[in-house]
Amino acid sequence: MRIVLDCRSVFDGMGGIGRATASLARELPRALTKGQELALIFGARRPKEPLAQNVQEVTADAAMIDPEFEQIRLPALLEELRADVYHNPCFATPLAPGAAKTIATVHDVVFKRRPDLVEPKLRTYLDRWTQTSCEYADAVLTVSDYSRREIQKLYGRDASVIPNAVGEEFFRIERKPIDGPPFVLYVGSIEPKKNVEELILGFDALFAKKRDLEHHLVLAGSVSYMPAVPERAKSRVHFLGHVPEEHLRRLYGAASAFAYLSEYEGFGLPPLEAMAAGVPTVVADRTSLPEVTDGAAELVDPQKPTDVARGLGAALEGRDQLRIERGRKAAARFEWQKSARMLAEVYEAVTQPSLKVLVGGPK
């Protein structure tokens, strides 16, 4: 059986979908059973280094979001690769009939629930091709029970939960300060749905309440818009832009607390990475974040600066070993090896109608 995994989302400066896809591509060769072989399709911005050893890699002149490639050129490429299974971890599958079974991962449906948070062109693309995948794909996957329920409600399709996970390297991060003042860390893109402006307002409210606060707020991630920063907090709020993986781990190791207040999230990988590194964590009290953090993070209403300030204060004051161990335990439920094995089972199941495709997340 030849499995083709679409890795067009994997490139330098990639987002969460790309990071998850890259992790699965690294683990899949060890998870595949006898008779299963893997090929990877990269886009024009592919990384310089190979993701996995002894795996066929193909480069296509295509972007991560590219309906012309997906619907016109991809079917011919799959025929050329003699694909038995095609898996796109980024929503869309080709409509043209072919020999390959098709699998799509739908990470969330923010474009349907909160269209105001998604750029119109992208919103149209995601809604159209999610609908298509839910109607025609041989299997639809998602990353949390929350997203599974949302897909069922909005598109009427039962999705299988194969969660994202935390790399082992995050559990090995050394907790070590770096030069400069102590800080609260945020990791993720700077965009409206992430509630970065609300995080800044909550941080400012904490500073107003505790004028002896030494901490700054450090935001690591690509910037698509610049949120407002109150005058009082301007010297304490720092936008780093995209941060390479090695430096990112140093930031996790040095952070006094971590905050992630996304308005809508299908999974939410950065809070788990922070908890794996032993960082007290604050998350929004909505969508998938309470499920994924499993009681180990402070939950706050991101629309209320006073509640965000409360959560940040509790995280900064409550850096006890019990909280840290609770966070590590919550993060340890999610392993890329386990997710890769679950994915290999789905690949096998779509080619054998007698096997059940639906699988669940970690218990």
C-alpha cells in the first residue's frame, strides 16, 4: 500500500498545521505496518532538510492553499505516484475520481462559526473544500473531541479524532533564565482570533494592580496585524516575530508563565508545549482549550481584562511543583508516536471496508 501525505503546509516559518504535519511525517515511517510505504508531497517553499529517512519526497509547484493544484494537477500526480491512499492534513481533497482513497484533516471550523475572524478569501476556500471533503472523502480526521462535535453539527460528517501531540524535546527543556527581565510568554500568530490585544489589556490590568510587577510580556509569532498597546505597557510588551525552533525552546525554558487566549481553537498546541516544559499556563475558557489542557491550566474569560489579570497573577504566584507536575501529566497524554500509530490504522481501514475507521483521542 502506497500512502501519500501532503506536506505543502511544511515550510520555514510554518504555522501550527505545518508543525503538526511535519511531526507526523517524521513518526509515520516507524508506525507503518509491513506492506505500507510513504511518499511526501511538498510545495514550492519546501524545507531544505528531509523530514524522514528512506521516504520518497516529491516537490510540486504549489502553495499550501492552492485549489488549482488540488483539483486539476494533483489527481494526475497521485496516479503517477501509484497512490493507494492520499491524506491532506489541510482540509481539501480532490473531487476527481481516482484509484486513491482520500483522507482530509479538518482542524477546526472557525471559518464557519466565527467568519468575522477569518479573511474572506480564505474563509470561502475552507468552507467550500471542507464541505466537499465531508461529502466525498473516504475518511475525515480532526484533532479534538470539540472539533469532532463541531464538524458533526455543521457538516453532518463523523470525524475520527487523531490529536496533535507534544515532541519529547519539550519535556527536556531546561528551566533557565535568559538575560533581561522576567516575562510572560505567548507563542502563536498575531491575528485577531488569537485575542492578543485582549492578552495585552489583561497584562496591563495586572500591571495597574501590581505596580511592583517586574515582568514583561513577550509575543513570539508572525505578525499579520498590530494590536493596540496601552501607553502604560508599551515599554513592557515585545513582538519578536517568527522565532526559530531552537530559540523558541529557550523562551519556554525562561518564561515565568505562558498565556494563550485564543477565541476559537481546534486544538491549541503551544499551551501543551509550555506545560510540558514546566511553565504555569493560562488559557481561554472556550472551544477546545479546556479539553486539551485537562484542568492543568488557569481558565480565564479573554474578553474580561480583570479576569485575564487574575489568571496571569495566579500563574505567576502559583509556580509550585504540584501545578508544574499537573501540567506535565496533561501534556504527556499526547504523543506523536501514538498519533502516528492511530493514523496508520486509519490508512489501513480506508482500504478495507470491513475495518472501522472511527478512532478516539487519548483517555
